[in-house]
Amino acid sequence: MIRAAAVTAATAAGIVLLLSLKPQEDPVATAAPPIPAPSRESAPSGSTSTPEPTGRVSGSFVGDTIETRQGPVQVRATLADGRLTAVQVVKGLHDEGPSADAVPQLTERALAAQNAQIDAVSGATYTSQGYISSLQSALDRARA
């Protein structure tokens, strides 16, 4: 009888200790590669910009190449009178698996939002992070 009471007390104490621990961070968030800060250097060759009289920018701006677990991602953002009109992936093979579906969705979201503050596509987290980071660097170059 004493043994059963001791086992029950020890089990209860163990459960209390386990419940007081903090949960581990999301493994996807901790496994994701760091997103580099966009540089403020001039746009790479091939990029053009034409300042409009209203101060709005037009042209194509190439973002940074972002290395992801699924390979590199680099996008080109096209702006017309300060509005995002197109985004194309210029580096990276993202035409298979979840990435193939993710790129059109990310482009649609970016054009609707008119910025890089968009949600990632479920199942294509790394591609989404690379796309968003490269797009942000391209927009930063356009507005520099």
C-alpha cells in the first residue's frame, strides 16, 4: 500500500514538472535558413529605373539571390508608376513539387498586396521565404 502511494505521488510530481516546461520552438521556424538583410547597393546590371515626375518609380529591379534548402531563389519585380505590375523568378528551379504551385500563388499575393508582406504557401515554406526575401530586396532597390 505504501509503495502504491509513493508511486502515485512520484507520478503526479513528474506530470506537474513536465507541464511546467516551456514547449519547444516550431521546428520549421528554427530550421529555416536566416533571411539576409537586403543591401542598399545599386541595382545589378540589367535593372532599369525611370523616375517619374510624380516621384514614382518605373522599371525592373532584380532582388538578391536567396539560398534556401530547396535551392536559390531570385526574383525580378517590375513597377509602373510605383505600382507592382509583375514578379518573375529569374533564378532557381521551382517547377516541381510544392514549389511549382507556390510561385504563382506568391506572385498573385504580392500583386494583390503591392508589397512583400505576404503569407507563405503551406508546403513550400523555404521557397516562400526565399521568394519573399528576394522580392523585398528588389522593392528596396526600387525605392532607394
